[in-house]
Amino acid sequence: MTGREPPASRRKTPQTPALGTLLADDRDRIGEFRGERAGLWSLRPPAGGSAWKVDPKDVRRATPAERLRAETARANARSRGELL
């Protein structure tokens, strides 16, 4: 075994996460899970911005370091008045 993840075509579709769960896509963008439609998941940047669609097979849970970075970015945006 090499320890690498299998190609996307062989990965199982993950279970749908709770709204707001922080996830990382295959390009290492961190986003909050916003919902599912037509087999694709919608993720939105934690500090605000445009959502994007992603195949659930190309998503993983954010690491603790990624979650901390995202939560800090959200807190900073909120302190600047960019988020309510």
C-alpha cells in the first residue's frame, strides 16, 4: 500500500455533512457546507464570498489547522464589519 488516496473515480461518496461543516475541496479551498443539489455540494468561503459547486467525492474534512485558519478569517471579517 502506498498511503495515497484512490483516484476520484474510485472514492466512495461521503455522507452528507451538517450545514456549516468546514470542508476542503480537491484544490485545498476551504468552505462551509451550504447544501446539496443535483448530486453536487455547495461550499462557501467562511469569511464570505461566492459559493462554488463541488463533487462530494472531491471533498474532505478540513484539518484542525485549516479549521482554525478559517475560523480566524471569519472572526476578522466580522470585526471589520464585513459579516453580520
